[in-house]
Amino acid sequence: MDFALTAEHEMVRRTVREFAQGELAPLIKEADRRQEPPEETLPRMAAQGLLGICLPARYGGQGLDYLALGLACEELEAVDTSLRVVMSVHVGLNSLGLLQWASEAQKQAFLVPQARGERIAAFGLTEPGAGSDAAAILSSARREGEEYILNGEKIWMSLATRAHHVLWFARTDPRAADPHDGLSAFLVETDRPGVTRGDLHGKLGVRAGSTGWVHLEEVRVPAANRIGQEGEGFAIAMSCLDNGRYTVAAGAAGLLRAALELSVKYALQRRTFGKEIARHQLIQEKIARMAQQYEIARLLYLRAGWMKNQGLRNTRETSLAKWTATEAAFEAAHQALQIHGAYGYSDEFEAERLLRNARGATIYEGTSEIHTLLQAGYALGYRSDRPLRCELPAHQPGM
Amino acid sequence: MGKEIWVYIDQFKGKALSASWESVAAAKTLAGPLGGSVVALALGPGAQALAVEAFHFGADAAMWGDDATLADFRPEAYGLTVAKLAKEKVPQLVIIPASTRGRDLAAMVSAELGCGAAADATGLEVKDGTLRITRPVYAGKLFSVVTFTGGETNIISLRPRSFPMPEADAGKSGSPSQVQSAVAEGDLKSKVTGYVASEAGVSLTDAKIIVSGGRGVANNPAITPPAEITDEKQKEVWKAQQGFALIRELAGVLKAAVGASRAAVDAGYIPYSNQVGQTGKVVSPDLYIACAISGAIQHQAGMRTSKNILAINKDPEAPIFGLARFGVVSDMHKFVPALTAELKKRLGR
Amino acid sequence: MNIVVCIKQTPDSAAKITVEGGQVAWGDAPLVVNPWDEFAVEEALRTKEKHGGKVTAVCMGAETAKEALKTVLAMGCDEAILVTDPALKGCDSLGTARVLAGAIRKAGEVDAVFFGRQAIDSDTGMTAGQVARLLGWPALTYVAAIAEWKPAEKAVSVQRMTDEGRQVVESSLPAVISVVKEINEPRYPSFMGIRKASKTTIPLWSLADIGVAADQVGEKGARVGWAEMYAPPARKVVCEMIKGETPEETAAALVDRLIAEKVI
């Protein structure tokens, strides 16, 4: 057992913290207010290497490990959830999915430019009628010679209007006895004819982030763009979620920490009834709870990251980390706003943005209800994970 | 009779910094308990007149030197000249105003003499015959008291505006002696070739009064930017400039310098050269007027040693009020023009 | 060009600094590269990127200061050297300058040495000038812009930020240059740099290695003794709130008080 981060991890964490606070934080408030993602975010994150942080150097990445990915997500979401969402989608859901399932030729063609940040990647699973129930996907793909023809609509897709690549899940076999078995995954370039897309506005939170929809109408993609085998789509989607959920868990720990730090700062400064409010025991209880929950969230995501580094299957541990951290982050943001009183209710202070941002994560990448059922399934022995044809590769230092 | 206490008269274009005369007065307070006389040393253009002026401020003797090598302040030329004189005459102390020039000079002379040097002192005291020098460290979060552990000559630089400014007494005078530069032009490795024009106005570090603005200067809902400005950021900067115009008017009436918080500088409202704080200038004026500045710890590091602080902020909970001697809870856009008008009336300016 | 940049490890600028038992304490705040030195590192790296050569970072301190050197390696410095020796404890500014000058001499044919304007802990701002004098090189302090490097002519032209404005200075090389914040925007360490830095072994130089006598440095060589360290007494200012029905009334009341208290 070793609970200490290495000097390398500490340096990664400090660098991402300083970078996020120096280069990205000043853009957020206005972007959130206007519901327009700042144009500068993606190029700056790409230039810093964040978009390929844990991808092997031989694929154009920075060669750091999965813990570094988690630490980066924590630091980014401590500034704003929209920044961590970029990591979830581009790195977690898409690029790590390619690293796990794509052929060598596909990695060279798609993963390398993504790892370098030259191509932005998104993830297309959720549809207007298929969220938690992924087997209900209506998007279709039919084979014609060396091509597939894709139709369908995806919604709530982060970076929908920014992405060059979408990892798209579609039904290739409408007659499969189990609907899970009829899905396949495709890498769809968004400049292909028949692709239309747009942004969604009016979200409660993550208003500095890009969320939208993508519609495919008779879009032809080469068969070489199919990731994995026909019928492996559901398994691929689920392993992508193992990585996406990990980034959400780590990010939620960051939001929790931001709520704690904001609350501590305010509680030591604001005075009521003749003393600083930190001296009131009911405030102390809230602060203590946040500190407790932060440590829990942090340890859970670090364990999941450690398992990824070792090449161990971590669906159960990642689900637990995501469920625990996102619920705790929302509660912490709620209490942070309460500590700020009326000031917290105004956008002069950050508490209200934390609260709005924290809410979505208990819905996306598996609702809290889904994770509750998953955890019950594991505990009761109803559920176990079988080996996959392709596992996420363990971290190999120097690669 | 103890050994001499020298005071270096720092000057720019023939005019002494007030800190030079503050240093003369500080040296006088040491001459009693430590013994010795106060000797002023002026170098460069106009040095002779400055050496004469030093008598008015209380120097017992004065030296001056001026030749081509001393035309501009250069650390090597000035440093070697002061060091050579100090080697010959062995003063017990060389006191130097801690301007940018003074700090360089102290570094040069101490390295040349291999002697002790205490930079940026804000307090001097003699206790049981030992000189104790107080200087801020950790950006003013702590004070360090240092002593010299021996050596015949030691060096102190004094933070401007930390010691009282003496009254000039034209009745006091004397004849200064002339000294020679210790260097030849051929030995010098650097040359000052000119100055780049910079914004005029009272220098922050030398100002008796500073009026500073924070990020809140842009928050004036009563004004609307001209229609041709469409960019949101430009609108904000335009509003901020109107806010700083109010601050400049107030500064004008008070003959004050204009400062700013880091937030205002980072937002592009005003150049970095106006920044007061940990990463800007450290100031200690007689009066610091903070307009729409909340008082972040980093800002406090740059102004907490001001003798009086007046805070104008619409948030009664702003930490700046914890530091201020006078406070006004008000929107600066309404209050500052009223204050400017009142001061014009009362000060007859 | 062969460039040396001198750095110091200091507590983070946001740290809460206190005195405990006569010793300075900064709680669990991290030790970082002195913020002013980041500008020096950046300028050294830019100079190398433009004119070729290498950048060597030199730091004097305890073994923990390796972390600061690793940070600047991750920013892109080619080499890093830590001068560490039990005899260095208690160095004053001149002692530190003797050590750094010794290390620079040992580093070989150096064209330029960069410093930050001062260290945010001891705040003396004298080390760069003292090192210059000990080496017999020109001191170019408070440099806000390097107008031109002329490596072939062994010369440089800089703009210095003085109290009165920007001064243009031409100088021969080698020179010691201390920089101010206006000069650049320091880069962040790169991830590749972090990976490289964490694998780098930083050489440790002792006083014997740099040929500096132990009685010239540390407590023995110090001409300045630290008698006492204290936190400024909490300013017991009770803020006098000036009130009025209108801004004009408040202004009149305020000016009355400012004049009565001889503030203006």
C-alpha cells in the first residue's frame, strides 16, 4: 500500500491547477452568463497537452498515466465543470475507447490527431429516446459494399458542434434476439455529407460548456471506420463509460473541493452575531461534512485510477466512485450556497454556479439510480464482469 | 567621536529623492547613540548643489563628485566610487535610499567591501549600543530585526517614506568637498543610451497620497458605452476607464498618484505599472484611498503599511474595512465625484 | 549561448506566514519556485530558443529545493544543479551571492546569468547585483525588455524599469540580468517536461565543489545576524465609518475628519 502521490503526479496536479486558474478561469464567468463556450478553451487545453494527457506517446499523447488524468480532471472541475467535460468526452469516452478497441490502423488515423489535440472528439450514445436504456438506440447503420450508411439522431452530446470525430453507436442488426447484441460503433467524421448539428441552450448548469445534437441522414462512412466487430457496440459503449465515469468522479471531487475552499474562505471572513460565522457550530458541521466527503470522493477515484494503471477491470469501483462523488458534490455545493446566505444566491459569488454545475453529473454517464442498481447487483451477486475481447491497456511507463 | 555615518543622496536629473533627506534625518537619529557625524555623499550631475542642500537637511559634512563616468547612474561606476571612498575613510555606516538605484548601489558596495548589508529597512533603533534594523520580509507579512555582526563598515538601504521627512533649514550650510570617480570610462562595461517615454504623473513609490481603483470601477450601471462599441469586453473596459477618470480627478486635486488592484490590471483597465500589491508595487503613503477594492490579501501586501487608509466600497463586509482608518460604504461612482468637489472647495484647488 | 538562471525555492505567495518559536512557518502551503524567478527562467528559455545553446538552472538550498529545480526542468531548462552543504545554513545575501558566483564560475563559459528581481521571502533584491560584482560582470537589474542580443559581438541592449521610467542600457557580455514581471509571461511546465524532469537526477554540488571557503558563507561568513522575527501586530484600527444622507454630506463629513486628524 502506498497512499502518497509521486513527485510526478504532484507536479502534474500543480501545473494543471496553475494552468486552469491562470488561463481558463478568467474566461468562465462571462461564458457561463452568456451560455457560450469560450473559443480559447480547446486550443489552450490542446497546447498544454491535456487532450492527450494519458495517451501513450507513440500515439501522439503525453504518456502520463490514468491517475494523472484523474488529477487533471479534479483540478479542471475545481475551476469549472465545462473544462472537465472536455476531458470526459474527448479523452475518457472517445480516445480511451479507441485505445482499447480500435485497430492499429484506426489508432494511427483517428487516435493520433485526437491525442495531439488537432482533432476534437465527441461521443454519440444518448438519443432522444435512449438514455439509461442504451439498448433502445434507434440510430441505424446498413452495410453497402465497403461502406456503411448511417441514419439517426444523438442528443445531449458534449462538444457536438466542436468535434471533428464522433464515436457513434448505431444498430447494425435490427433482428438481434437481444437488442444489446445488434449495436456497432463507428468513428464518424463530422465533415461528411449528411451530418447536421447544433447547440442546445437553456441548460441549468455547465453553461460555459458546449452541448448539442447531431443528426445523420444517409451518411456514408467507410467500413474501415467501424470500431470493433459488428455487434460489439454495447460492450464498447460500456467500457467507454468506465473511462468517462472515472473522469466525472475525479471532476466531482474537484467541484467538492472548490465548494469546501469557497466555504472556508467565506466562513472565516463573514461575521454575524459578533463573530466570524466559522465559529458557529452549524457552519462547522457543514464544513466538516464537506471535508469528509472530499476525502471519500478523492480516495475512491484514485483507487479506480490505480486499477486502470494496473490493467484491472474497474467497472464496479468506477461506478461507486462516480455515484458517490457526484452526489456528494451536489450536496456540498448546496451547503456552500447556504453558508454564503443571500450572497450565495447571487452570481457575484461562485456558489450558485457550483450548485448548477453539480446537478447534471447525477444524471449523465449513468444516473444515480442506475449506479445504485449496479452496486446492488454487485453486492447481491446478480452481476459480475466478464472479460472483454479488448481490455483497456495498463499504463506502460515510457510508452 | 565615533566614525562617520554616510548618507548617499539619491537623485534623478539633479533632483534629490525625498527619501535622500529622510535618510539624512534617520542618520542624525543614529549619530547620537552610535557617535559620529553625518556625511552626505552626492554623485552625478548637480551633485555639488545637492551636497550643499544636504546641509539644510542636517548633514554635518558633505562630499560630491561629478564627471563623465557619473553622468548616468550605473551600478559599477557609482558602486566602485562609493566603495573606494569607503575603503579610504572607513565610515561605520553607509545609508542609502532603497530606490531601484539605491538597491543596486547597496549590492555593489557590499560585494566590493565584503561587508554586511540590510536592505529596505523600515525601522532603526540602537539598543545597548547595538544597531537593530527592522525590515519587512515575506512581502510585509513578517518583520525581521537584523544586526551587523562586525566589520568596520556596513550598509543599510531605507525604504522611502518610512522615516520622517526633515524640514529644510536654509540657515544651515557648509562647504562640501569634492571627490573623484573611481573608474575610467574604458573600464565600464555598460552604457545608458536613453530613456523610453513613459506615462507622466506622480510616481507611486514616492507619492504621499495614492488613490487606487479595483475591479469595481467598471460597475457603473448609470452609464452606457457608445453604440459603436459592440464587443462586451470593450464595453467593460470603456466603463472602467470612465471610473478611473473619476479616480484621476480625485488624485489631481490631492496631487496624488493613481494605483490599481491586480484585478483591475488583469482585466485590462489600467497598465501594470499602476499595480499595487504583492506582484506590483509596495507603497506606504500617508494616505491610501482604496476605491472599489475589496482588499484581497495580495493587495494588502502592497499597501498595508500606509499610514492611513480610506476605504470606499459599497460592500460593508469588504475586508478592506478591516484595515482602514476611515470607511465610506457607498458606490464610488457616486461618492468619488462628491469627494473631489468637496476637496476642491476646502483646499482651494 | 550558454545561459545560467539562478532560482530560489520559497513558500507559495498565498501562504499564511507566521512565526512559531522564532522560526518562520507557512503551514502546509507548498514550497514553490520563487515567483519572480519564473520570469527569469522564461526569458532564459526564450533566449535559448532564439539563439541556441543551453540553459542551466542553479539553486542554493536544502535537498528539498530539488523540487523547484524539477519544476524549471519541466519548463524546459536543460540542466539543473543544486548547491547544498551543511555549512550554508545562515547565509546572508552576500554569502548566497558568493555561492552562486562560485557555481557560475564552475559552470564554465557563461554568456548571461538571469535572476528574478528579488525573492519573495527575504525580499532583499541584492543578490543579482552582488553576484555581478563578485564575477566582475555588469549588473543589468530590473530589466523589463531585452531589446537585442548580439551574441557575435558579445553585447546586449536592454530596457530597465527604474522608478522614473524605462532606461535603455547597452552592455557587454557576459552580464548578470535581473528581470521584472513586465518582461514576459512565463510558460507552464509541459507534461513531457514533467516526465523528463521526474526521471532526471539533479547533481549536488558542495562548497568544496565550487571552491568557496566555508568561512565566507553560512553563519560564519554572514555579516548580518537575525536577531528577531515577528508578525506585524494586528493593526488595531477601528474603522471610523463616515455616514451622511447624501454623497455630498458624507464627503463634507469625511473631509472634516481628514483635516481634523491632519491626514491631509
